[in-house]
Amino acid sequence: GLRGRDALRLAHAFVTSRILYSVPYLRTTKQQEIRIDTIVRKATKRALGLPVATSNAKLSALGVINSYQELREAHLVNQYTRLSQTASGRRLLDRLHIQHECTPEETCRIPELWRHKLWVPQLQHNMDTNTHEGRREASARALEHQHGSKQGVYYVDMAGQSPNGFYTAAVVHQDQCVNRLSFRARNSAQAEEVAIALAASDLNSKVIVTDSRRACQHYLAGEISPLAYSILKRAVRESDPSPKRIVWTPAHQGVRGNEAADAAARALTYRAPHPGSSGSEIVQPLLRFREILDDYCERHRLFPVPAKGLSKADERTLRRLQTNTLLCPAIVKHFDPKIDGRCPHCGEVSDTFHMVWACQKNPSLPPNPSPSREAWEAALLNCSGL
């Protein structure tokens, strides 16, 4: 059967996505928003195998659900961000009098001499780190077999952002770091573009391997950051560029060159900061749909996520313990007159707390001389694999 994570994805596909298709653009009343929240909560409870009567506060504490207001905010901000990336989109936002805090990234067209020399193969789809682990491993094995540490194959990676706003980029060839740079950039994609430009400027490079899909997409579109542009521009002063391929690889999948580039870039981050740096951390606003929702979920979360490797049944049991919806004799007695609701070991009222934590005569439970509800709540808050 479906695990909780996959069931939540289905609930989003069949319920949440249909709500977000049109409702965020409508003027809704408070009552309508309450009804939408109710629909989303019911779908989430069903996906996790929880009773419909589960406490809404407990459900929110699991960190798996967002309110309609949060969904609406994330959807609209993501749309505004997408529109603000193009001139026509910015004109549309201006006509609608929509002010968006996202300032468009400054980009430059790839230099003329480079446009037909840099080739980006089609990027693979369905390579999510959580749901397509097997595909990522297979892709990494194929890339390692095809390129490995061959002559002309350069691996690039970046690290950062440091507290003072600097990123670091490293270029590795045959397990040796051949180029590196510390610089400022707006985001990790721009930093990876700079790393690719460093590798492309090397006369001996033929294949450039990166783990940034966004950087590959930007090179494919022909729009890169000003620093990457200047590096490529300087490189053609000496000689005309040779054809090069930019290849994407899944990150952290055991590709030796990629791991070496990652280690080399991270090693640079421990250097002393530049004397002219301000020392103040640059906080980037959350502008993407998933980033905003994940941030809200983490704010709501009180209970840890189920430990990786738990079976579906164990995962569901843990969720029921966290939300206090596990069936116990004290509850079953309301449905079955044969059950008196008392513990078969000691005769006390057998609620969830007593059944799994406080009973002193249950041989299946570890000895607990002074059980308390506070200790039970603390155990739930600090354990992901009870």
C-alpha cells in the first residue's frame, strides 16, 4: 500500500491542486475559506489513515498540512515570481498594479562566440530526491561509466552561501582541483553558472558535469549571470572557444568527480572572510511555492517525522500515537459492550497513555517507576521511531 508521503502527494494532486487552480484568484468570504480548510484537513487525515475526528491542532503539529491562506500566499507569490522573470510578465504585473518584492535577476546573453559552442543535452525528468531514488542512482552509474575521470571531463560545484554573502566555486579534473573562486551571487544557481563558466574557460575542457538543473536550464536559454558572462568574455580574448557539453548529474549519488568538486568547494568556505565584507548575513526571501509551504510546515511542526525505514503499519501507528487517536480499551468500550475499558493487567482505565506508557504490570512495557503524562508527551516530541 501507499506510505504516508505518497498518499499526501495524491491528496495534493487530486484535492489541493484543484483548489489552487482557480480559488486563489476569486474573492472568497471567511466562511468559504473555513470550508476549504475543512476539505483539505479531511483529505489529509484520510491520506494519513487518521480518523476524521482527529484534533486539528494535533494534525497541524505533524507538520504535513497548510492552511488555505498559506496555500494561497504560496501560489500567488510563486506566480508573481514567475511573471517577474520576463519583460512581458513584468508589464502584466504593472498593468494589474501588483507590487512584488522579487526584483528580476540581472542576466546577460551568452557571448556570441560561445552561443554555438556550449551544448546542453536534454535534461532528464522525474528525478526527485525523495520519490525517484532508483532513477537517480541509475543515472549516476551511467554517467560514471561514460565519463568517469577521462581526459577533458571537468566536474564543477559550488558551496555557500557564507554568513557574509560569499559563494565558492571549484573545478575538478581527474580528481584534482584546477580552478576555484570566491564571489558574491544572488543564489546558488548563479553560483553554479560561474562554476560552469570557469570550467568552460579552460582550453582543455570538453565535458562539464554539474549537479544544478537550474544552471543547465539558464545556459540552455542563453541567459546567465553577469559574472559568468564576464568569465566567458575574457576567455575568448586569447582564442576562439572549442565545442563543450554541459551535462547534468544527480547530486550526492557517488559520482567521484562530483563528490570531489563538492569537497573542494566546501573547503574554500573555511577561509577567512574578505576584509571588505560586511559580516551581515544576507537573507533571501522565499519566492517559490514549495519553499514557502515547507517553511510554514516546519513552523507548525512539533512532532518529528517518522524515521526512515519504518513499515507502513509502524508509520501509521506512530502518527496515531502522536495525534492521540490510537484505539485503546477506553475508546473501544463505546463501540463494543463486551469491553469494559479497563486494563487486563492492572484493572485501571486503559487509555493510550496507560496502555503504552504507564501500566506497571504489563510485561511488554519497560519498567517505569514514575510514569507521567509530561514524560509521555516529551517522548512523543523527541522520538521518530517509537
